[in-house]
Amino acid sequence: EFREFERFSSACVNASLLPVIDRYLERFSAGLLALGVRPAPLVMQSNGGSVSVATVRAVPISTFLSGPAGGVIAAANLAIQSGHPNLIAFDMGGTSTDVSLIRGGEPSKRGIVEMAGFPVRVPTLDIHTIGAGGGSIAWVDPGGLLKVGPQSAGADPGPICYGRGGDLPTISDANMVLGRLDVSNLKSVPKAVDIDDIRRIFQTQLGDPLGVDAENAAAAVLQMATTRMAGATRMVSVSLGVDPRDFSLFAFGGAGPLHASALAGELGVPEVLVPARPGITNALGCIVADLRHDFVRTVNTPLDAMDIDRLGEMLSSQAAEGEALIRQ
């Protein structure tokens, strides 16, 4: 593919990932065999399709947005089934929010993305990610302004409400303070945290610097998160000339449904859809995804001077290469 710097940058990023991904997939494949699993595993890619382990071990950069891509593929699949072909896929998890546009049941795509500041030329679904998830930490900067993320409390210690020693206010804790989550009914938390302890931390770390009580500080955290998520959604819709009010919002991920109505209100989206099991939607996408290989070849020739027979030969050779990979 042409553009020398982008091609060189992509090769370098791929080379840096090779030893890490290669070792991991080798252990993973061996572990499945040890468990008696005979079918060869497939790996999700950023382009929304799956491929063999051998292919990924050679080109690991094809997987760097594979997690969110699984959710988008599931959303596209359910869009057709539910009779809502135009969706905004809104995936909010513990550390980030991923948004993508689906038109006519087809996810938007792009051919170049940035990884750690480096351009990477690889076919991928057009997914915009921001650091706003259930574990995103709320804080007040030296100028007295409220910020949410991109720092995250992670899984350990996690938000205060996890009861694992976390002492920094997060989006999940803000939902607790406002009564939007039941502090005594968190399935993975062995012992409920005292809601007064969460309020006290919100008051001292956020409320006092902002001059409000704990409840208003928590409400401000959620409003800030909604504003950031609305901005991300506009990046995949309004910036491309698309009006989000013409779409339905498809909310999934561990935290997506909880924040969907606020986001829909911010964007003027008239309808919200929530799948039956929002927390495993990304995994569902990996199951329903097709096998997919992308092939690119640059033909440095003006279109009106192009030899149609030569073009046909190139397309045929790419098709043959793809068929051989699928047979493998």
C-alpha cells in the first residue's frame, strides 16, 4: 500500500507486537489442546472479521481494536434482526467508551488509525474511543474545574463501591451516591460498602473544592461523563455529515444501558435499544463474525490508462489468495 511513512510506521508497530502476541497465542492454542478442545480457535480482528491464529501471529496489528469491533459486529447483526438498521453503537465498560455508526446494517470503516501516536494502515471499523467508563476517576484540577478520566481505578482496587480498598471517586460511585445502583446488590462484591463512606469521599475530594454537597458533585460527574460521550458520538456522526437524531442508540457493555437515556437526551436521539445481555455483547460479536481477510494493492496508474485485463488478473490473484487462506 502506498504512502511510505505510514507503511514503514505500520511495519514497525507490527514488529513490536509480534513477540508479545506470538507468545500469548502459542500458550493459548496449547492450553486449548490440553483441555481437549479440538477445533482450531479463530481470532477477532479490527475489521470486524475473524481469522486463524497463524494469520494473527504474522500480522498482530490487525487485532488492536478487536474487542470493540466484536461489539459493533454484534450491534450490526442485531440491527438487522430487530428492524433498526441505523444505529449508534454505544459500548461503555469499566475504563472506556467506544462509539461507532451503523448505517443500513453496515458498520462504518476506515483504512488508517493511530496507535500510540503512530499512523497504522490497516482496515478497521470506525470506532471512536474515550477514557470514560464505570471506573473512570473524577477529580478537580488546580484551576478548580471538574474532570472525569482518563485515569481509571481499574479492577483492583477499582471503584470505592467494589470494597477492595479503592478511595478515589469514580463514575460507578457517582451512580451509587445518586441511588442509580443498589450498593447492597452488587453481584461480584462480597461485602457491601457503607454508602456514607462513598458520600464522605465525594464531599471531601469533589464537593468541598467545588462548593457543593456530595449529591450535586455526583450529579456533576455524570453530566461531565455524558458530555464527553456525546462529543465522541458526534465524532462518528455529525463530523461525517450524519444527524444522530436519525438513528437509534444501541447501548451495551457493563455500564452502557445505565447511561444511555442521558446520552440520548443530550444528542436528541429518539430511541434507545438495549440487548438482553449487554455485558457479553462483544463476545457475541466474536461468535457471529464472518471469516475475513483484507487485501490491498496500489496501482500507480491513472484510471483512464488502466488495463482492464491487468486489473482482472490482480483481483483474481487476490481472490485466490483469500480462498487459500480460508481453506487453511
